[in-house]
Amino acid sequence: MPWLVLIISGLLESVWAIALSKSAGFTRATPSVVFVVGLIGSMIGLGYALRTIPIGTGYAVWVGIGVAGTALAGMSFLGEPANALRILSLLLVIAGVVGLKLFH
């Protein structure tokens, strides 16, 4: 269960990061609310998961999921460039996250 919560928390990290960029410096209400709710949910989930998962592994996995999810969303939905080197770099991040989980 802690690993599932950690994965969901990492995805929520992507949600709040994207909402932060869409909030225009907290001048837009809906993205600002999504940011706050996503941030709180992400932190609560991370805190729960770190009760049983070592901090180094848990935090790295959480950040890796957030980084990969945010970058993929940016390329898929927000018009950010999606070239071969960026995608290869994301695959390396994902490989690192999987490696941390497998060798935990």
C-alpha cells in the first residue's frame, strides 16, 4: 500500500506543478485551488509512504514520478517540444525510478 500511495502522490506532484504554471502567479482562482489541493494531497501521501519506505528511495521515486509526469504533460498538452533527446532523458529518469523500486 505505501508504494501505491507514493505513486499517486508523485502524480499529484505533477498536478500541482502544472496548476502552479497555469495559476499565473496565483491570479487565477481555479488553478490556484487545484495547486493547493494537489500540493496538500501530495505531501500527505508522501508523508504516509515514508513511514515505511526509506527516505532516499521514497523521495527520489516521488520526485522522479513528478518530473516525468510534468514533463510528459508539458509535451503532450502544453506545447512544449518533444524531441528525441528530451524523450530519451525522460526514459532515463523513469529507468532510475524503476531501478530504485526494484533494488529497494
